[in-house]
Amino acid sequence: MLLLLSSIYFQKRLLDDSAYFSREAIRVNPTLAEAYSNLGNVHKEQGDVQQALEFYKYAVGLKPDFIDG
């Protein structure tokens, strides 16, 4: 549910809300690669490409076959 909320807020371009729900999803499940990827997407949209790459790399590290990472 938290991951879904993160995605919905991202689609609405409510990036702070999207990041909040991704972090909550990570708090509940620290191995949820999709949540790290969502945070990467938020940072990319905010222009912080370096931080976005870090989140994408972490997502792929958790789930090497993760296609979105």
C-alpha cells in the first residue's frame, strides 16, 4: 500500500509526498527495491541525478534482476 501511494503521488508530481511514502515503505521493509527506485525517480525529477543514481544502484543491489533500477 505504501509503495502504491508513493507511485500515485509521483504521478501527480507531488514529489515530497512520494518520497515520504517510499521512505515509509523502506522503514517497514528495508529490502524493498521498488521503494529505493521510487526515491531515485523523485531525486531525478528534482534534478539531483547523483542521489538518484545512488538509490537506483541500491535497488539493483537488493534485486539484481530489477528492471526499473
